[in-house]
Amino acid sequence: MSVTPIDTTGTATATDPVLAAERAHLARAGDCLTEMRTAASAVVDAGVDAWASERLGAARTERLRSLAADPGVPAFFGRTDTGEETFHIGRRHVRDAAGSPVVIDWRAPMSRPFYRASAADPQGLVRRRRFGFSGGELTSYEDELLGAGEEGDGTLLREEIERPRSGPMRDIVATIQPEQDEIVRAPLAESVCVQGAPGTGKTAVGLHRAAYLLYTHGGQLARTGVLVVGPNRAFLRYIEQVLPTLGEVDVEQTTVAGLTGRVPVRAQDRPEVAVLKGDARMAEVLARALWGSIAKPADDVLVPLAGRRYRVPVERLKRHVDDLRRRGRVPDDQQRLHHAAGRERLALLLAEDARRQKEEAGGSPTDAETRRAARSPEVRAFCDAVWPAWDAAGLVAALLTDPGVLARAARGLLTDDEQALLQRPAARSLRTAPWTEADAVLVDEAAGLIERTSGYGHVVVDEAQDLSPMQCRAVARRLAAGSLTVLGDLAQATSPWSPSEWAPTLTGLGRPGTAVRPLTRGYRVPGEVLDYANRLLPAIAPGLAAATAVRRGSGSLAVRPVTDLAGPLAAVVAELAAGEGSTGVVCADAAVPDVARLLRDAGLPAVVLDDDAAAARVAVVPATLAKGLEFDAVVVADPAAIAAAEPRGLNRLYVVLTRAVSTLVVLHRDDLPAPLVG
């Protein structure tokens, strides 16, 4: 193994022809990528018709977006040698004018040995080469002579992992490890649950799995789509550039709130009310309210058809209604009849009944006449009386504001006290109702009962350990017949619904048989920091294996008692911010204004992180928004206040303590939580 640098001027030394050749190949790859963009821009519209022109324009735009240049991202990051063939591995496929490959896409089958090969199992490679880059320029390389049983010491791998970062999350294509690669390349039909400890790259693995599936099954997923669900908008901003960097620009990324945003959220539930609204029992309450609104037919109906009226007797009407209602309550989602479709089917059944009567009398009504009969005022009036049309928001509003509706639907499911918790006064209109986030999930559930929800071919859901049972159902409705990648960490569970194992969440997501794949090797968090945070595990997740770090960093952890935060906090942040990368100052949510003011008074450009704030070099981070984020340096201000702020405060503190890639400083003015002492 060798790690070979270039000199400080950035030119290859005369004694190292390898560097000169690799830099020449890098330049050639850049030229070829430019030629590919030029060729895509030059595609001519033949002017066949407007639809064809529109589709061609959309395809050309998408192609140009996927080939967009990024000066800071090199065309390749690795190379494999078999002794007969050499392949440079990069983020996207690059070819020359003759169509010969210059760079192989990291997702292609022939790239797999770059991630999986080892000295014990070289997978046909005699050499694996990793490259070091700075600002898109080649700076070094490392050879591993796998055919001779020699592996590298991971110098360049560690440098890439530890490279300071500010702004959004980067891809990890240059550093994917074998256990991560197995998850990334799992088949499309297979759902996967990743139990990932802090720093193990679970979020990156999920995003790279989406990119891999789009590359491997592009035709299928182009029709059905891929959805990424994150915990909040700040998190989505953090990850939003990963897939475009990999050439995938048409993946929908949203939050559960965005997914279920059918009503304007303008209020907040009390904790106990939010917990109840997220309970799985609410799904059955809603179903009872909807299907229980169907009445028994009380009289015959006269259906007009082709100039005559045909009587449909009440007994047949009862049979039609009962059959359709039973189909609406079957347990199989794929076979279930939705409420709106049932109403349409009921109207058609009446028209078909009249048609059969006319045919038995010798007539031959047309299909158009039958459809008109189904839309006749008589049939519509019958359906309105027996099978009323519902708006999803209207159904939930009726349930929450009419005690009688709720009592009938919740009988035997919710106690009287629970029903009282749900009740609120009726608003002037559905639009002005004090909807909460938990209400929005209920409205989405109701909408899924009324009409079929469009599904995706693959769904990635991150921080899934915090989903309520009703939120799980909202995600499951988007799955249809597709597969799922679940990402999370039970030790970082902070919601009232968080389970101690994955089975309840996977059942709620509609994939109860999903295999749980653990990631326990931390690449992003230094060992000293991880060891310190792991002291909390016996208290917050006693059955969970502690994560281990692959790297350690001298001076990466400092725990300092202070009598007052003001002076020490400003001094520590100023020192950290003077270096490269990002600094996150994490504190209890209630302390955010004071901490931000303290730092600004000290002349530090601190920006409060919220759902709408852009990334900043120095960010003041509310503890409840820290999940999923990373910073080069993290300062935790007053950990005892974070732990005391909520029922699962120690879990929240575990999240906060594991956000640092290089340096963690803990400033505590009160006693540390007991598990951290010692």
C-alpha cells in the first residue's frame, strides 16, 4: 500500500508518472462530460406534435440536470484493476465520443468489487486505488494490492470521512463500506429496516439505496416514483443535495406533515391529546364513523331508463348496500372498496337493475342510457340519503365536534375520558377550524378510506422510530405494492409512541416481515464522543448493542463545568468557528433565544436553526431539531436542561451528544445526568 501526494503547487512530480496519468484521465473525463452535455443540448425537436415536443423538452431538461457540472466534485474517486481491465469509478457514467466508458457509474455491477473486495476475497481485483481530492483537483492516491493479500490502512478513507463540512449533507459514494453496500444494493422487491447507531451512515445508505434502485430499475420507478420522508424541513434541507449530486433529480422529498397536509395547521394539541390522536385505535374509530353513516334503505326506488321508470324493490336495495358495505370493511387493503367508489358502484347497481328489467321485457338499452340512469336525480337522491358523500376534513370535524358521532364510532374502543379529550367546539367553517398536525394525519386517514391514495414504487422513511401508529399508516398508504427502506435508531427514539423494538413500527408500515439490518460501526462520530454518549444506553435502550467507532481523535471530547454560560460559551464557539467546517451550538429549545443573543453580543454570526433557516457556519440548534443533522464541531450547552425538558429527555440528549464529526464540547452548569457521571 502506498499513499502518494502531489507537491504544494498542485502539479504531479516528475518522479511519479502515475499521478500525471491519473490527472490526465481526470481532465479527459471532464472534457467528455462537457461533450455529453453539448450533445444533450443539441437534440433537435422534429416537430411531430405538441405532446412529443413537450416530452422531448422534458427529457432533454432532465438529462442536462443529471449531467450538471459541479466544480467541487471530481469525475471519479476510485479505480479497480483486474490485471486485464481498468475501471475508474465515479458518481455517474462518462463516455467518450466513440461510446467507450471513461468513468463507470458507482451503481453499475462492475463497480461492486470496489466496495466489496478485500485481501481475503479480492473478487477478481489485483489492485484497488482510492484518490484524494481538494476542490475537484487530484491530490493523492492510495493503492491496495488485493491480489497480493495487501489492504490499505484507510488513510484516504479517513481523510474523506473527516473532511470538514458546512452546508448540506454530501454523498458517501467514495466511502461506502461492505455492510453499507449490501443494504444499498438490496433488491427492489425487498423491504429493509436499518437499525443504525449514530454515525453509521444510515441516512446516507437510505438515499444511496434510492439512487441505486433508480439506476437499476429506472423504467419501473419512472412510472411509480420514489418518495423520501424525513422528520422535518430542516432535515430535508440538509439532505436535499445528495440525490442530485448522484444524478437523480426526480425523487420527491417531504415530511410526514407535508405528506398529510390536507388541512391548514394553525393550532397545537396538548401532549395527551396528540398521543391519543396518534393511537392506532383512531383508524377504526374513523372507519366506523364513515361506514356507520350508511343507512338502511327504507323504500323502493323508481329508476328512469329510456323513457320509462323501473322499480327496484327495497329488499334488493338492502342487499346491494350490505354487499358493498362489507367490501369496504375487508382487511386486505388491495381488495378493499373505498367509500366514494362504493357510492358510485351503488348508483350503477341501481341502473343495471333497471336495465335487466327492461331487457327481460324485450328492450335493449344502451350503455350510455344506463350511465344516464345512474346519474339521474332519483338515483342521486337515493344515494344521498343512504350512502352520503363525505369530505375527509368534514368527517374528522364531525367526529371531533359532535359527541354523538364520536360516541357511536368509539364505543368499546375509547373510554369516556378519552372521548372527552378529543372533543372541541365546532368552528364556523372547515377552513377556519383549529387544525393540528395530529388532526391532519386523521384527515389523511379519512381521505384514504374515501378514495384510493396514489402509491410509490419505493419509499424511504428516515427517523422512523418516532412515527406514531397513525403516521405509520399514512406512509403505508403511499407504498401500494412497492417496497420500503426504514431508517432509524431505537436509542434516538423521542416520541411518546416510540417502541422498544422495530416490530410494531414495521407492522404499522404494512411490512411486518421486513428484516432488520443493524449498522453498529460508527464512521462519522469519533470513538471518544461515542463512548461518552454510550453511557446513556443502559438507561434509554438496555437491549441495544452499543455502537463502536472506527476512528478515534485526540482532543475530540471536552466536558467542562461552568458557573455561567456567557463567557465560556462565547469563547469556545469563537475558537471552534475560527477553524474549518460547521459549528452547532445545541441547547434546550427554551434556551435558544438567550443562547443566540449571547453569541451575537459576542460578535459571533450565529443563526438560529429552524425549519426555514438556511445552513450557516455557526448555528444555534434547538435540541428537538438536532436529529439527523451533523456538524464538524458541536457545543452542548447545559445538558441537564435538555434531559429535563421532556419525558424522553435522556434519549434526546443521546441524539444531541452524537452530532459531532470531529469535536464535542459539553458545557454544564448544573449536575450532569447521572449516567454521564464517572
